[in-house]
Amino acid sequence: MREKNVNQKIENLNAKLGTWRLRQLSVFERCLIVKFLGISQIVHSIAVLDIQKDYIARIQSSTFKFIWKEKMDKIKRRVLYQEVVYV
């Protein structure tokens, strides 16, 4: 049941990103679309369920392909994933 739920969420994410893929958007606009239309739909399922790392890798792959228009990343992923430091 867990796999079915997560797979469906990932397919929905890919479908939503696919509808926006052909538009001429800036990197900032593509990041906003990923945050608000994509990731926000998956966060609840991930928080409630214990999912495997391969699902997270699929989500990351599809979002970065959308952000960089299926080209090579222009900013390293480890730089994008840095922790927020609160002062």
C-alpha cells in the first residue's frame, strides 16, 4: 500500500511538471513551480510514511530535470542542499 501511494504521488508530480515543461520559464520560476505544485503535494506522504531512498532519488531526479530543462546541473546538488544556519 505504501509503494502504491508513493508511486502515485511521484507520477502526479511528473505529470504536473510535464505540463509546465514546454513553457519558457526562468530558473527561479521553475524552482517556484517545483516547490508549490510539486513538492508540497508529496511532503505529507513522506512525513507520514517511512519511504525508501530510491523514491527520494526519483523525486530529486525528476525535479532537477525540470529545473535544469533536462540538461546538466549548473549548480552542484550538494551546494543546493546545504543546511540553513540560524543565528
